[in-house]
Amino acid sequence: MPMEVENLKSYRLLLLGAEWQIEAFRAQKNSSDVFHFVSQVSYRTVLSSLQDDPQRQFYSELEKVDVLFLIYEKHYSEEFIKMISEIKHKIEVVLIHHDEDINLKVVINEWNVKKIISFEDFSKISVAMLAPIFKKINAKHIKNKIIKDISVQKKQLDELILKQEVIVNEKTQDISHSTKEEDKKLKKERVILRFIKDMALVNSFEDFLRVIKNEFKVFHEIGEILLFQKKTDKLFKVLFSKNYFQWKEIPFSHALSEESLNDKIIHSLISIQLANSLSRPFGKLKLSQLSNESFIGFENQLSDIHKVDFEEFLHDRIEVIHMAHEKLFLEITMVQFSNRWEKTFDLIDEPIAIIDENYQVLRSNSFFEKNLHSLKCYEMFAQRTSVCLGCPLKETIESNSAQKRDLNITKSNFELYSYPMKSTFSLRSVVHNYIDRTQEKKLYSRLLQTEKMLSIGRLAGHLSHELNNPLTGIRSMVQYLKTQVAAETTAAKDLVEIEKATERCFKVMNNFIEFSNPKNTNFVAMNLDEIIQKTIPLLKVPLRSHQLDLQLASQNVEILADPSLVQHVIFNLIQNATQAMKEKGTILVSTDVSKKKISLKISDSGEGIALENQSLIFEPFFTTKPEGEGTGLGLSIVKSVVENSQGSIRFEPNHPQGATFIIEWPIYENTNH
């Protein structure tokens, strides 16, 4: 709900500046309704008061201010800086400047400045602009009230302790002349005093009940001691002293209230329901109210004689129990109030950070903090040494408007929303919210690939039907014409070239059909090293100019795949490696077993793959070979075969040159053995 101007009467607002600045403020005082509620004082007056204030009365008055509007000066006296440092956590400081260069680190961290505005904006300041600060002040007032209540309760408890100590001391002075009855009373007071001290130290309801249990252990007829906390009229959370101090929710058929405390029928009904909950007989119940929402209960089998002693014993301690319970309740309420907003920020399950213009992380949640030893956002979140490519931080600050970017960070795709900060830490800060879209991107890529394959399949069927018949006729006619012309003639050589071109067309069509509609595979358990050794002899011709280094280490494990297709994969990759090396080079073929996977690496020492082509090498019809020498389907078929057998393939550049293809298959475990 918007704050009315009249509500400003309840806040103490003070403007602090040089005398000429105060005069400038007074000259335009009527330009804002807020100014009517702002008091003014000059730096000279403040410094004079500090020097003549040995009793620190001026500090006390200044600490009562809610908002201090501080007009920025380049140079401050040591007394003034000391004053600001002492009061910075007790009041809200708003810094006003005349376009000077401000040391943000000092004014934010050392002066605890919550807002920085120009003198021009201050002249037009409104209640709405100050609403966040007033909201924080209200929260502080609530917190201070809780602390004050706790202090009052603690003071009362201290007074009670002091009172008991006085009584004990008075009794002690006359102990030598008192009777046995007086000795008994003195012992009683000392026991109560010890109980008061024990209760003053409890910091949880479990400790609260544990101290009471220990105090009442003198009554052997006392069984369970219970703490009831109301959730609804007929539903209570109950803490049991004998059940490892565990909470349990128990519904009651009758409401438990102050009026029912002395109703024996209701006590009996509650005892029955507690017996059902504990799965054992439950004794008589003695209840006492601690607050509107809480009760304490004592299970007992007291005789009439012992019941009188118990009532007296409880009566002597019930006030202490009440006060300790109220103090504990207020402390827990304050802790919950303080931690609620901190936890809210950390519970957001997306990386969020507040970042300044120098890429320093001012605040972040746990999903953002990957490197706690770094201060830069790109070091902390992306593990980089420089700003992330495409980061919109500068543009967000300069345009003062929200920005959206798609970023690749640590092999993940993030959708980044960048929002400018209008206050809080500084004027030049942003909020970055990262949404992980990695899985969505992968699913979208698979969908596109599926659509491509469907289109290629339809095209392959159509081309096969339209081109195979004419090509067969051309090849047959060429073979016939070759028998009709003399060898070594120009016509004979032309016919040979036509026949080779026809064979290339058939090869392209066969690769095209195999890629778009692979034949039925025969998956069997096979040893990868054996297939490699069977494939190498087929590559004697392309390998004769190069050195082959075989390092096979998967003899004892198997994969589930089609041996002929795996052989095709190995053949294709090694042949590509030989073609990539213009001069004599080395080809490394190795296998390895780790983490329930078998990996196959094929490396060469050739020229490598250009950076701009690395993301395209597995795309159908992409080739860097001259026209007529490659179809661009080889690596696409390899990728399809590997993935159809539950494997994966990736490319890594070698340093300083060359390329490595890495294929991984899951180890096949025959469950029939």
C-alpha cells in the first residue's frame, strides 16, 4: 500500500551538509512534500557538538534519527568519519552528491550507505522513492521491539534472580538461629534459584523440557512430561520428554483451553488419546497453561498426600517456567524473522547473482557459487579468466533496461536475464538470473536431426528410383562401346572416364541410401580389439606411407554391436586419417577400459580440422575434399552407426596439430551367465 505524506510525521529525517548546501536546500524546500519533514544541521554545528559533548548526548540524539541525508564532501574530518562509523548500523544513510567521483567501496562498506542520489534528484524526492528505506526501517522497528521485549523479560528474570538471591542471603544471615523449618525453606530457595539459572540458559524447547524433567525427578510417580503447542483448536504438536524429546502431532476430540484446565473429564479424554498415540497405558494428567498457544502436562500416579506436595512444588516454579517459556518463544521468533529472507534467496533453484559494473559479485545464492574463492562472476560461475562471450552486463547498465542473452557456460546452455539495479548496493549494479536450457537445446537438436533424416529418406528413395535405371543403362552402353573401339584411342579413354563417373554415381547413391535407411543390424557381443586387428590388413595400401601405432587394451571385455558396421567405422576413420596427412605421419589407434565403458581413440598428425568446420564435420553432405572426391556422408554414417549401438563419438583437436576421434561404448555384461 502506498505511503501517505502525513505518515512521514512518525519518522525522524535529518539533512546534514555544509552551510551553503543547507541554504540551497532551504531555497527549494517547497519543491517536494518530503522537505517539510526534514530537519537540517550543518557540518560545523555537528563538529562543534562533538567537541563539546564529553557525555555523548549528541550521539544519543543522532542515533534516534531514522534517515540521514548526507551531502557528499571530498574531505571529512577524523571526528566526522568516526561519528559516521559509530552510527552507520543504527540509522539509514542516503548520500547526496554534485556529480563528484565517489569512492563506492568506502561509502557502501564503511559508511553503510543504502542509497545514492544526485542533488537534482533530491530536490524532487518523493515518498515513493523513499518507500524501500521506510520499509526497512519498519522492519528494524519490529526487530527492535522484539529485542526490547526480550530485554524486558530478561530484566524481569534478572530481577527475579536478584530477588531470590537477596532472600537467600537474608535467610543465610540468620541460618544459625533458624529452626529446622527455616533450614528446609532455605534449601528450597536455593533449589529454586538453581532452577532459575538453569532455565535462563535454555535455547530450545527440548532443553526447556529437559531442565523441567530433571527438576521434577524427585517425584518418582511422575511419568511423561509433555509440552503442547496448538496448531488448531483440536490439533497439537506434542513434545515428549521420555521419547528422545521428539515432536509428534496428535489430534484431540475436545479443544484444549484455559477453561478446560480443571475439567477432569477432558483430562481423562486427553489421557486416553495420548495412551493410543504412545501405545501404552497413560496415567492421570496435570495441565498448566504457559501461553494462549502452549500448555505443559505431567503424567502422574500421585497419591493424595504426594499430590499436595507436588502442587506446592509446581506452584513455587510455575512463574519461572512461564517466563522462561516466553523468553524462549521470543528468541526463536526473532531468529526465524531474521533468517526468513536470507533463506528465501538461497532456496531459489536457479543461479542468481547481484553483480557490479566491475563484474564483482556482491551477493549470490548457493546455485551460483561454484568457486567460493573468486570475486569475479565469470571466475565464480563460468570458471573463466575473462568476461563471458555475449555478457550483457555493460549494455544493461548503459541502457538501464533489462536484457536477455543465450550463453554457453561450462558446456551448458544458459538463458541469461539481466536486470538493472535501481538502488540497494550501488547505482551501477545488475541482477543476473541464469536459466539452464541445455536439455531443451539437445532435445531440439535431436528433433531437427530426425526431421532431416526423414526428408533425406524420402529423397533417397526418389533418387534411387529415378537414377539407378538410367545409370545402369549408361554403364551397360559404355561397356559395349568399349568393345567396339580400338584401345588407346581418345574415344576409348573418354569411355573409361564415363564408366568411372558412372561408378562414382553408383557409390554416391549407395552411401546415400545406406545413410538414410540403414540395413538391418545384427547386434552381437563382440571384442573390439579383434575387429580392429581384422580391419588393419584391409588398409595396407593407404597405411604404407605412414607409421601405425596400435595400443589395444580391451581384450577381456565386449560391446554389443554389429561387427561389420563397427569394422566400417574403423575403416572409415583410419582412411580419413591417412588422407589428412599429406606427408609421412603417425596414426595412433588405442583402446581403453574405464568406468564401465570402452573407448576407442584414432589420432593422426595431419593438418587438423579448421575451427570453423569443427561443428559441421558430422553433418550430412559436408566435405572439405575437392569436388568429385568425397560425398560428405562418411562421418555422418559413422556417427549414425555408433549411436545406434548405444555409443557416442566426439572430436578433439591435437596439439600442436592433428585430430583425434574418440568413440565410447558401454561394456556389455551378459546377464545369462
